[in-house]
Amino acid sequence: MTRGDVDGWVRVRGAREHNLKNVDIDIPRDCMVAFTGVSGSGKSSLAFGTLYAEAQRRYFESVAPYARRLLNQVGAPEVGEITGLPPAVALQQRRGAPSSRSTVGTLTTLSNLLRMLYSRAGTYQPGATHLAAEAFSPNTAAGACARCQGLGVVHDVTEELLVPNTALSIRDGAIAAWPGAWQGANLRSIVRGLGIDIDTPWTSLPRADRDWLLYTEEQPSVLIEPEAGRIDHGYYGKFWSARKHVMHVLSESQSERMRERALRFVQSIACPDCDGSGLRAEALAVTFAGRTIADMNAVPLAELAGELRTGVEAGAVASAAEGSEAASRIAADVIARVEVLLDLGLGYLSLGRNSTTLSPGESQRLRIATQLRSGLFGVVYVLDEPSAGLHPADARPLLDVLERLIASGNSLFVVEHDLDVVRRADWVVDIGPGAGDGGGQVLYSGPVEGLREVADSVTGRYLFPRSAMAVHEPRTPQGWLRLRGVTRHNLRETSVEVPLGVMTAVTGVSGSGKSTLVTQVLAHVVRGHLGTAAEGPDDAVLEVDVAGVSGVETFDRLVVVDQRPIGRTPRSNLATYTGMFDGVRKIFAATDLAKARGYTAGRFSFNVAGGRCETCQGEGFVSVELLFLPGTYAPCRTCHGARYNAETLEVTSRGKTIADVLAMTVDAAADFFADVPAASRSLETLRDVGLGYLRLGQPATELSGGEAQRIKLATELQRAHRGHTLYLLDEPTAGLHPADIRLLLDQLQRLVEAGNTVVLIEHDLATITDCDWVIDLGPGGGNAGGQVVASGTPRTIASGRGATAEHLAGWLA
Ligand code: ADP
Ligand code: ADP
Ligand code: ZN
Ligand code: ZN
């Protein structure tokens, strides 16, 4: 042990949660403990499912007796006894969708402090009274801009979106935003009744008429004469301008499809009244160090820290009208907190950055930094892969910050795959040897070095390799996709060349521009060429500026495999997402009993009434509203999680009910359905990407971003064809044990062998080495990044300069 003798232990006896095999283990407190093992071995079941769950259960019992009943429903972890367990705080990556109003500032609570600073120590206009801190928040009635209600954006239609093809006449559908079918014909009759020519091309109509048709608030009623074939009787029809119609649909329609269609015609622009800040004019008139709070929210944190220091030095705080001592304390506190974020390499973020645009790694680091200042001690922090999404250069400062949590008297349990992080741990608990039923045992618990001697441990083999790795021989590019003058976020007039027919890693420190380049610019350019639209609503208004593109013609397909969840409700799962569940339902419908009772495949769906349990409407769970535990689910009391009603569960195929099938792991199901091609192909590809341990019915909400990404990849592999597809992946190795990374890489290499092009954002050095080409972005994050620092084969990169070169050279040595 590096941290002296252990003086406290968490002793676990008889842990049986999920696949844990009656585990007894003693884990030291007050140091960093890494939980390792292949995916599905049971690391999370021990760290989160047992230790954290038990700490949380005890906490709620002590503070909220009323919660006990609900907790009983949620259930205690399957464990005999745990002693010596401190209160626990979990900083997990797999969490629900963040609210769109939360920002870096609200997540870190820095916004509150900054508002207090402006309230007390801001420079006010002569004669202006001091504002309360709330007046500087767009989320309060006192602070919100009246026009945009504090949102900072207003939605409005534009002529380009409403009338995409100006050569068309109204009869031919120039106003694309208007409804189709009867309503559309009705509007055309009204327009004609108003004396506007509906056969003239849009561009030839007088400007005044065009503006009126698109934007007027007037709704004249017009007598429509009978028309042959359409209407037999005359009637009065009411006019709706295109804007009025779109806004009406957006505010009133219950149909998600209609609303989505309407959204195509609106553009979100910064609110002109508050310039996008969401604040009232009174608040925007107050400055600190010459800047408004809106300015401070918009600048990168690195700059914010500088501005605040300047403000403090210039004596702004000391001369403040009231509470100057308190104000200087606040300023010092803000600066100290921002510095932790700078240490963590997050200096490129701004306080106003919306939390929905942060990567999971970025938000976890923000939460870690926030904890550091919380002053808690004697707590155990349970973390889920803190190194995920981090360049090796960023991982080091993170570890320093984690060490500070320990130094202030806390314990740290991390579920981790990154071998560099594991090496830094004081103690390692290795679970295995395999996944699911093949795992669940403690192979080793002790200082890292001891793992060398554990023959069964896959982790040990990677930590202490016996033989040198075979280095991949880079393939020769089959051509180039060239982008010239790319401008978006921190990419400024950047030119990039992406080799075709090979596998390329895009590397660089956090904030250097990797996601912007790969998942936004490249995807946008190729979509533009293919004439396809993105799934997300954001792409329509994606502002990508590219001066020149060549080489894009070779692609006939684009596949973006990202870490977005495969569904946001427990209703979607692995089986439904991959489509294999359709085949399974058919098998059940084909059984004798099902046929005798007239059950079709639909009967075996948990999404429609008929076969499902109606108490939980097929979810298997009911959501429990617990004050402190948002989004907690308890098993349904009628079906006990089975999702189906009793009659449906009477039908079995080879001794299993449909609920039993959903409870199977992919591995088990692959054996069970080995002779059913429709199901076994999906199952085999899921196994190939290392997901054999997942259960078919595992709700999408329980899957990590990395698991969701591998499910998408497997779904893709299952229909992969020879061809000219561009695959874009965002850190596919996140959350994977080195042994699982190997499996995944074999699959990606298969895609390249079949003639496709693969581009991935990567930090894992083994993966980068396995690529044919590397594009290294940097040199730093945010404004200090956005350039191509180097590009070439992994060896070429390693012999160059910069953060990636240094780590890659160490790896290849
Ligand atoms: P790891 O963290 O090592 O990847 P987990 O602890 O998540 O592994 O999973 C261990 C085993 O427990 C796997 O077989 C997994 O399918 C199973 N498991 C995980 N979560 C649940 C759950 N909520 N219900 C039942 N089984 C689960
Ligand atoms: P990486 O993927 O290398 O971590 P990103 O492409 O996410 O880097 O970020 C590059 C730069 O663009 C950073 O300065 C980041 O703050 C900025 N950026 C990324 N996404 C957004 C966004 N949605 N809004 C504003 N700035 C963004
Ligand atoms: Zn506004
Ligand atoms: Zn039920």
C-alpha cells in the first residue's frame, strides 16, 4: 500500500446481487480501490449494486422514515452483511437525460455564487438600486427576460424554411409548411377567393402578398364556392398564415409527428431583447470588472478566472457599496472553484454551456469537482470509469483531483478499465473470470502488484503482459476525403484529409474539437452529399461552414454510431432495438397453444394491450416518486416484473415463457435459439462485440453509453454489406475491458476489410495503435485547439510532438 497501513475496512459477507457468487470480501477505506474485470463480470454489481445501494438504503432509513415503505418496494441489495460502510456518494455516468435548463454553472453551483457576486459587488448605474441575486437568474420570475421567458431563444419561421422551392406556385405546394390533403386544398381555395393567383410561381407574387400569406395574424373568412369533385356545397373557410399554422401546431397539437413536422419550419434564434442571455435589461446593466454577468457566462472558464482576478485586484470588491468583506470571500470562492475545473482540463467550457451538450465524461468531471468543494469527509465516492472520454494527458490531472478527495478524508471506489488508472490505485478488486454466470467471483483483492501472480485474471494478463504485442501493419489509403476551410466551434478555417478504405483514429485532448469534426462536420458533409437528414432535430440548423469538399462521392451510405441512448424509457430494450424480438414473438405465436387460443405475434408484445400486464402496461416496473431519488422504479406488484398477464405466460416454447426469454442473457439466448436463424444472427453479432452478458429485456435506461453504442454497432454489423459506407464512431472502447476492446477491434477491422471506411474518436492507446491512420487535433482545448497538429500512421504520430505523440511513443516503445 502506498498510503500507509489500512486502518479501516468495509467487510462484505455473502454478496449475491445479480451474478455475484456469495462473495465475501474486505475492502480498505481511505484510499483508492479499483474494481476491475471484463464487461459483465460483476464489478458494478459489487460497487454500485451492493456497496452503494446498501449505503443509500441506510441513509434513507435514517433521514426519511416515510421513505421506508417505498424502499422496501425498490428492494435491498442481496447481501448477508456489510460492516464498516461509510455513507456513499455515487458519481455515475449512466444517468437520465439532463434538464435542458441546466448548465455548467448550475451543475457546479457556480452560477449561484456569481449571482451573489453581481448582486453585492457589481458596478451599478448611478441611481440604480442593488438587485437581489435572483434578478441575475433567467430561471426566476425576477430575472427572466419577458420576451423569451428566460430561455434566451425565440422560435420563429423563416421564408426559406416555409417556402423551400420558390419556383413552385401555391397550387403546386410552394408553402411547404401548410398542411396537406383537405386542409391544404381548403387554404388554396381561400387564397384564390382572396384574389391571389395560385398558379403564379412564388417568386413572381408581389412581396406584400408573400409576406401576408406567410406572416399575417389576420384570419379572414372567405366564402368558398362549390368545386367540382372537391366540395358540393359552398362554405366559409378561415385563413391561416403559414406562421400562424406552424405556431398553432407547435403549441396545441397532441401529435408528436405533427409537431416534429412543424419544427422543420422554425428556426431558433437568440432572443433579440436579451441577446440570448435570458436576462432583463436591469440585470444586464450591472457589471463586474467591466463585464456583464451574461458576458461572464459566455467566456471560457479559463478566461473567467482571469477576469475575476482582475476584478478583485482592481479593487472592485473592496469598494463595493455593501458587504464588501462577504463579497471578496465570494470572489475568492468562485476563483478557487473555477481553478479546480481548470486543473481538470475543463477550462474551455463556459458557465452558460447547456448541460445537454456535454459529454458524459465532461459532466462527471464537473460533478467530481463540485464534490471536492462540498467539504464532505468520511464518505465513500463510488465512480463509474472516471477516465472515460479522457486523453491520457487529461487523465493525470483528474487522478490528482481524486487524490485530493482521499486526502480530505474520503474513500474512493472506482469501476475502471483504463490500465493507467488501475496502476495508480492503492488496491484492486478483480472480479471474474468471465461475464455473467461465468463471472461473479473475486479473483483477487490486494495491492496492484499482486495481480501479476493471478493466473485466472484477464486483467492481470493485460496489466502485466508476458509478450510484446503484435503491432498492426497500416493499410494503404484508397483515396482521400478532403475538407478545406472548416469553421465550427473551435475549428477555424481548418483543413482535414481523411483517408478512405482504412481505419482512422481522431485524437486530441478534451475540447480539442474531435466531436465537432467527426460527429458534426464529417457527418453533415456526407449527409449533404447523400441527401439524407439526420435523426436529431439539431442538424437542420447545424451551422457548418466548409469552403471545399472533395472525395465524398465514393460514399453511398453513412452510419453514425454514437453513445446516445437507444431509448429513453424502460420500454425499449436490446431485443426490440435489434429487431430480433419480432422473430421471437413469431416463434411463440406458432406454438400449438397459441394457435389454439388464436394468439398472434402481437399478443406477445408488451407495448400494446392484449397480452401485456395492464397494471404496469407492460413495463414490468412502476415508477416510484422518491423525493431524493428521481426516476426510481419498483417491480410491478401484479406481474412481478414479468410484463405479461398470466394467460400469455401460459404459452411456452421449449419450456420457456416469453418473459423467461426476456430474462435470458444474450449468451444464453444464443444457445437457446441456435437453430432459429432470424434470432441467432442478431445474437451472434451481439456476442461478437462483447455484449453476451446483457439480458435481452434489459431496459434501455439501464445501459451505459458504451453499451448503447455497441448495440448499435452490432445491429449495423448484422446487416453490414460490402460497400462504400462511412462509419463514424465516438469512442467505441469507452467502458470496455482491454479483452473486450480486442473483440470490438476485430469487428471494426472486418468492416474495413469489406471495403468500408471507419473513423473513430479515440483515447485508448491500444486502439489507436490498431488504426491505419491518426489525425491528431489540438494542441489544446477550446480556443487553444481546433487545428490538425499531425496526421499519419500511428508510428509517424508517435515520433512527432505533442500530448498524443508522447503517450503513443511510450505505448509503442
Ligand atoms: P460489470 O460492471 O462487470 O460490467 P455488471 O455488474 O453490470 O458487470 O453485471 C454482472 C452481471 O449481472 C451481468 O450478467 C449482467 O447481465 C447482470 N445484471 C446487471 N444488471 C442487472 C439487473 N438490473 N438485473 C439482473 N441482472 C443484471
Ligand atoms: P472534443 O470532442 O475534442 O472533446 P469538442 O468538439 O466537443 O471537443 O469541442 C471543441 C470546442 O467546441 C470546445 O471549445 C467546446 O467547448 C466547443 N463546443 C462543443 N460543443 C459545443 C456546443 N454545443 N456549443 C458551444 N460550444 C461547443
Ligand atoms: Zn430574451
Ligand atoms: Zn405488471
